[in-house]
Amino acid sequence: MEEYLTDQLKTQEYFLNMGPQHPATHGVLRLLLKLDGEIIRNVDMDLGYIHRSIEKMCERDTYKQIIHLTDRLDYLSSHINNEAVCLLVEKALNIEVTDRIKVIRTMMDELTRISSHVLWWGVMGMDIGALTTFMYGFREREMINDIFEETCGARLTMNYNVIGGLRYDLHENFVKRVKDFIKHFKKKLPEYDKLLSNNVIFRKRLEGIGYISKEDAVAYGLNGPTARGSGVSCDIRKIHPYSAYDRVDFEEITFPEGDSYARYKVRIQEMHQSLSILEQLVDKIPEGEYKVKTKAVIKLPEGDYLQRVESARGDFGVYVKSDGQKFPYRVKFRSPGFANLTALNKMSEGLKIADLVAILSTIDIVVPDIDR
Amino acid sequence: MNNTDIKNKIENKFSELTISGEDKEFLTIEIPKNSLKKLLSFLKNDEELKFDYLFALTGIDFGEELGVIYHLESTKTRKTIQITVKTNDRNKPEIETIHDIFPAAYFNEIEAHEFFGIKFKGHPDLKHLFLPENWDKGYPMRKDYTDINMLIR
Amino acid sequence: MILNIFTDIHNKLLEHMSGGAAHITELILIAAAYLGIFAILGLLLVWLERRVAGFFQLRLGPNRVGPFGLFQTIADALKLVSKELTGTVKADSMLYRTAPYFVITTALMALSLIPFSHEIQAFDINIGVFFLISVSSVGVLGIFLAGWASNNKYSLIGGMRTGIQMISYELSVGMAIVTMTVLAGTLQISEIIEIQKDGWLIWKGHIPAIIAFMIFMIAGTAESNRTPFDLVEAESELGAGFHTEYSGMNFAYYFLAEFVNMFIIASVAVILFFGGWLSPFGITDTIPFAGLFWFTVKVIGVIFIFMWFRWTFPRFRIDQLLTLEWKYLLPVNMVNIVLMALIVWLGLTL
């Protein structure tokens, strides 16, 4: 019967240009959809609308300057990106940082992660059509940004990490503010579930949509919460612990389903975990120096260096090939969003436009991170 | 399984490569380009090693030579490994594609092709991904590339 | 009391001109009055929506222009009027320009049936409810044409979605209304209200009436293209859906019509279930403007529920939308009509 119908009702495939200006592409991402009615046959992407060639720029910058460029990659986890470069240089030069630095870095990481996930949650709801979530997400994000502002002097691109420590010491209000935030957010997180997670329409929109198997997830290089939604254990904080992650107790969240709802749940649960990490550390910030003395001109010995950190979007890596000069010979930023985006075609095959929007939202792309 | 074990295992199977960095964080392998595919599929499919996660694919300009650096991670042992392949020909550099072994390489190879001009033999669609479709001003990430506007040096 | 003003005008006109001319002048006056009502309603509802949205979204909403920001929408309307009318080059310009008027005209025609109080109703025919359904189903043409004529794929997808959605949910709206007319026993709107003087139909019809009300609310939300059924616009998927290519006043027509349609749906709900302009306390005729007051209060109550939906729910996908209609609402509706007929037949109404 279905064959007969498709034979009788001749349809024609057509192209739809989604982006670079489109509300669902979260920036200047351009997708070329091959559609049959509303059903997606193929997704092709065209990137580079905000390509700034940061990797090439790094080749003419000193290591201290590179840190500032990493802010502009994934601007929602700028602190974590900064940290990756600092950790790489510190590892290469065997600079041992104090416990205070490690703990503060970890706390800032987790605050960044929460603020990124909260923003994601708001936008996720908006992509599915529930506009109110955006405002709720921003309520909490505002609090975190205020904490950042007080200590780092900036709200988004913080540049708080420097090689060998931190730029400034903590603001005196930091501990109190973080405690206030933990108390506030603990009450508000269940509200998120009430508003969105348990909504029937929302669940129906996500469950079973954008399935990717565990094997495919590894093969496509998926990482971060996107891969953990397929049951892949890939949390860098657990695998290659850095800063103070080896001394805090947290769970790596994985869900085996591999659909959009699993990816959604991973991020929601990660917020709970981040909160618990913050709770463990907030009372135990050790005394000590906030900055270790380093040389004025930093030169990495010849060789290959790799540092991976778990950014809010996943496995962010910095690869540096040094030839012993004060400028790196080649810098590669391994972008988590780019790897996640490559699986989009696989995930969205045979689904509808509305599903594509949902999938794009659950893989949580930030276009500057993809374009680099 | 530590770096030495991995090194021995690979050296037993392949003779034409150089491995260094046993004492470092990860092994560094340099391999001629014609045995790259064989090595990668061995690393991926070997039950003990299981280097099945392509972490990064980096195009690089060594000055004289062009090359590609692959970073693989094992989802079993959580070890990282770095594989370098080089090609002498700067005008028509060719390296075999690995996107049939690691689907993750598909778009990364397009990127390396755009910025370094490395042609990946067997890649179905080496289009312009980041650069404009009508780009014909060379390969911007190469060391000898000069940008007339001096936007990047 | 208001009726006196109307009769006065009628007499004044007859003094100056012949009967036919007076009749035509009256028609023009009424049309002008309804255009005014249309504009004011639209603007007020937009303001209300913004305030309600602000209330739900932890913010204030417009509060600067005029008292409580009441004139904000007027300022916005002025902006829209002064904007350039743009369009795509290859658009079917005739259809493109006329499409908004389909929506506006049908909304106006439907509005003429609404009794704001027992005196203010332009058009009270014996097939009132039926007329309402038929007229409002023409409105879909305007949206469909806009999608088609814009020569934009997003608009086209939006237009196609409209076609699917409106045709499906028209059934449910229609059948929910039919259920209630079985109970009321008449199609004339004034008579439906008259019947409710000893109790609203939602109490009289109890179980089937409540089911019909729920279905009517769901299908009504879909009819007025609001979240969770705003697939037609679906700003995160289609940019702006069918009106992507419309600007200035042409866009404003759609915008206003959407809000007036919501008002009409809410009014029908009030007429069919909550006794129209009747006071819940039984005192109506003695106090001037009481009918208007109660009607407004009830309608705003229903509209608030629509807005509540909009600022709480996510959006359906197109196939889920159809599943809901054809697999759930329609069968329930069918059974509900039979149930209602049985109840009326057996005299089990309250």
C-alpha cells in the first residue's frame, strides 16, 4: 500500500537553506537541508562564517597571549578553555601550582559549566517552543555572572587564568556568594524538571529522536554530554583528572538510550553534580599563593604537547608543537562542538525539520567553537 | 598496559616506523604514508589496544614537508597515541583518507585540505567548508602563505 | 440604554435621507465601528499578552509608555504603519498583497456575530454558530495564500502546515460546538445565551459539556495558531513561518487578526459554556453596561488560559499534532456527541 502511494504521489526533493541567519542554528551556522516535504534526507553544512583563524594567529603569539584567544573559541566555557592552555604550559615547564589555585580553578570551572548548561537549558526550551525557560535560565546565569564579575572583572570572557596561577586573588564576597548560589540553585533545579523535563509534549519531542548508538558515537568522535547520552564514558575529569578533580567526589553521568532526551538528562544531571562539587570545595579553599612565579618569557622545549579538559560542551583539547621558540610552531584546538556536529547528518536522517532543531539543541553547539 | 607494551606490540607488527616518547605522556609514531592505513586499522581493531577514538586530526606544515598528525585515544586503556605522516611534495601532497576507518575524520580532512592543501586520496568530497566557495588564494595555514591584507601573519 | 443611542441615530438619519440611503449609511457606520473595535481589541490583547508573558517570565513587560505601558502597543502600531512594505521579487504579487485581507475580513465577519452584551451585536442570524464556523474556516485561505505567494520555502512550509492543522482542528472545534448545540437546541447565538439564564450550559450539560469544553479549548488553541500549536510560525524552525516575507502593515494585519481570532475563540467558549454576557448572579438587565462587563471579564478569563498555555508549553511536532487530532480528539468527540444526545434525550440535564 505504501509503495503504491509513493508511486502514485510523486514527490520532489528540494533544498532548504537553513542559516547562516536562523534562530535555531545558534549563531552563524549554515545547514543545507535536502528535504522531501518536511522529512530530512540529507544535511550538509557550510561553516566558516565566523572563522577567525585563531590557530594561525596563535603561531605569531606568545603563550601568554594565546590564553586570551581561547576565550573566543567557546565563549560559554571561556574559563575552561583558558585553563587548558595554562595547564599545557605548566605541564610542559613542570610548574607546580598551589592547592589554592587548583581549587579555585576547579570551582570556576564548575561555575562556568553550570552557567553554560543553564543557558543551554533555556535555549533548549526555546528551540522546542517553550519561550519561558529562557528567562528562568538567565535568572541563575545572572547570579553566576555576578560572581565572575566580582572576582575576575568580566562576565563572559574572563581571562582569569594565567600561566602559573590566577590573575587576581578571590574577591572577599566569593565564598558567601557561591554559598548563596548553591542554596538558591538547589531549590530551583527541581523547578526546571517541573517546567520542562517532565512535560509530556517536551518528552514526546525528544524521546527516540536523534538516536546514535554507542559504537557510532565513538566512531564519530562524539564527546562530552552528547556522547555520554549514548552511554560512552568520556569525562576527561575522570579519565585524565586535572586541577582538583582528583580530590572531589562526583559521578560521571551516562545514559544508555542515545536519544535526544538522554542527552538532555545528562546535562540536567551534570548540573546537580557540578553543584555537589561546588558544595564540597566551597568551605575548603586552602590558603596560599594565588600565583606562582614564572619566567617573563615562556619558551616550551621542543616537542609535542597535548592537554585535554572537559569543557561544558565536551572534550576540549589543545595540541601544541613547539620548536623551542617563544611562539608555538603549530597550535591545534580540538573543538568538541565540531566533532559533535559531524554526526548531525547521521542523527537526523529521516526525521523532520522540527526534530533537527531539537537535535541541534541537544548537541549544544557554539559556532565560534566550531569555526575557530 | 603502559607505553612500552604498546610500543613493543606495534613494533612487532610494523617495521618501517619510528616510535618515541615512551617516558612521556603519550607515544609519538612517525610512519611513511603508504602504511598509514594499515597501522590505523590495526590500532583500531586490535582487541588489546583498541585505539578507536580519533581525538584530533591536525594538518601541519613542517617547512619542507607537509603532514598530518593523528591523535588517537583508546576507549579501553585510555592511552593516547600520536601518529605523524609526512609528504615531501608541496605542490601535490597526497595522503590516504582514513574516513572509512574513523568517520570522525571526514570533516577534519576537509579542514586540513582547505588550510594546507593536502589532498586526501579517496575522500569523496573535498569541498570548501570554512573558506568561501570561490577561494583561490592558496592555503592560508601554510607557513609560506602571505596574506595581502596582513590580517593574519 | 445603549439601544436608545442606536435608535436615536437611526431616527436622525431617517430625518435627513430616504430609508434605503439611511440603511446603507447605518451599515457603513457599523462597519467603521467594528473596524475600530477590531483595532482596539487587537492592540489591547497584544498589550495583555505582553503583560501576562512578563508575569510568567519573571519580568515586567511594557510599563513605560502610558499607564501600565498601555500605549506601548499603539507606539508599536505607529511604527508598523510607518514601515516600508517589502516583498520578494518573484512573489505572486496579487496574491501576496490580497492574502492579509482574507484573514482580516474573516476575522471581522466573525466578530460581527459576537454579542458583547444583549444590545451590542451586529448580526444575529438563526444559523449564527454555523455561520461562525464557516466564516472562520475561510481565514485559513489567507494564511495558506501568504505561504504560497511569498515565494519563500519557509513560508511555504508554514503555509502547508497551516493547511494541515486548520483543516484537522476545524473538525474538533465544529464538533465541540455541535455537541453544545445539541444541548442548546438552537444555532442562534442570542437564543443560546437566553437558554442559559437558569444556569450555564457547562453545568447543564455536566460530563459531556466539560469534555466538550476541554476539546474546544485544545482545538481552539490550535485554530488560533498559538503555542503549543504554533507550528505555522514556529520561530525556532521556520523563522517566522507564513509571514516571513511580510513587513509593516501587511504583517500587522496578520498579527492583529491572530489576536482577534483568539478573542473570537474565547468569546465562543464564553457564549457556549459560560452564559455569554449573563451575570453569574442573575442581575443583568437593570444595571447599565453590566452585560458588557461580565462578557469582558469572562472572555479575559478564557484568554488568560490561552496565554497560560502559550507561555508554559513547548511546541508539538507536525505528526504529533495530527495524531492528537485524528486519533484522540476526534473519536472522543464522536462519542461525546452521542453521549450528549443521550443525556438530552433522557432528560438528564441539570
